[in-house]
Amino acid sequence: MEITEKVAYLKGLAEGLSLDTETKEGKILSSMIDILDDIALELEDLKDADQELGDGLDAVSDDLEDVEDAVFGPEDEDEDEDEESEDCYATTCPNCGETVYFDESVLDEGEVLCPKCGEKLEFDRSDLEETTPEDSSDPD
């Protein structure tokens, strides 16, 4: 039984008992029942709003998951591929001091534009030192 139903039952009891609302006690009881009715209706509205908010949050979460899949690919990819796609590099623009982040594909291209000032930043892979388990065993 919902709170609104319980308050309606209480109102029915008061009416069935022919509660005299002209007496001090009757006025207090009638006012208390009215207040309980208001509280029950507000609680019902809050429950509805909470349910609506939860449904909206679920929809946003589903949409975000779709966006993440589109940007980062599905989660069930091979673990090695995930590690490779997560490589991130950073450099500081000599012109404006902005930190510029980029991935392996930009490194392969050899250049990137600073998003703040538009300065062209060029890279030479031979200048980079990456330490991986494969590099440490390679005599070259």
C-alpha cells in the first residue's frame, strides 16, 4: 500500500468517525491529515521525478557507451591492440608553450599543428628513445 493510499484510508476513517472539525482536537486532526496528504503527494512527485531522472541517466549512459565504442573501438578487442592504441605522446610548443598530445599516427606523419597557435611541430623518429623489452634485447 502506497503512502497516498494510506493517507486516503486515514481520511476515510476520519470521515467515517464523523470527526467534528469544529472542536480543537478535530481541527488539529483534520489539519494533520491534510498535511500528511500534501507530504504524500510531494513524495509521489519526487518518486516520479527520480524515476524519470534515472531513465534519462540510463539513456545518456547508453549513448556515451556508443560514443566510446565509436571513438575507442569495442571493448572486446585483443588486449595487445588496446595497448598499442593507448600510446600517447606529448610535446611542448616552442612558440606558445602549450602541451600538445598526439598518438602514434601523428608521430608517423612527422608533424602536427599546435591547437593553440597553429605552429607546425615536426618530429624525427630517430630523436625518440622508447624503451621496450624488445629494444633492450636488440644489439642494434
